[in-house]
Amino acid sequence: MRRLAVILAAAALAGCTAANDAADAVARDRAKTVVNSVVAQRFPGVNAAPVTDCIIDAASAAEILNIASASVTGVTQSTVEEVLAIASRREAVNCIAEQSITLLAG
């Protein structure tokens, strides 16, 4: 009986993890759409996709959720400022620089 309880608890946790992973993926996807549009608008001619990935990777879970919500409510100046603040973090700047070098190297 005890073994069954442990197995059921593990299965429930695995289900929660899968649901959380799916929710995280949806939020990150929505946030990427918003960040990509901000980057494309603020930096015309720049390949926005790698920059967007760097910004998303440097963002916290709460920031990703906040930015993702702008995909529904609309991008505001506050959203743009949040994206630019994340982009200015050391982690994001280093990532963007690395991606730029990779893109230039061909």
C-alpha cells in the first residue's frame, strides 16, 4: 500500500511538472512574439530572433509572464521599457554580442 502511494505521488508530481513545462513554453512563446516586435521596431535592420532569445533567456519567470500578457493586452511603453531593461543586463548583453559575432562570422 505504501509503495502504491509513493508511485501515485510520483506520477502526480510528473503530471504537474509536465503541465508547468507546457505553461512555461506557452508563456515564453508569447513573450518572444512581444520581444521580437519590440526589437524589430526599436532596432530596424537587426536580425531580431537571436536578440529576442537572449532577452528571454535573461528574463525572470515573472518578467516573461508580464511581457507575455502584452501579447493579449497590447504593447505599452512600460512593456518596451521592461524589454530594454532586460536587454541591458550583463547576461543579455554578452549573449547578444556572442550572437552578433556568430552572425558576422557566417
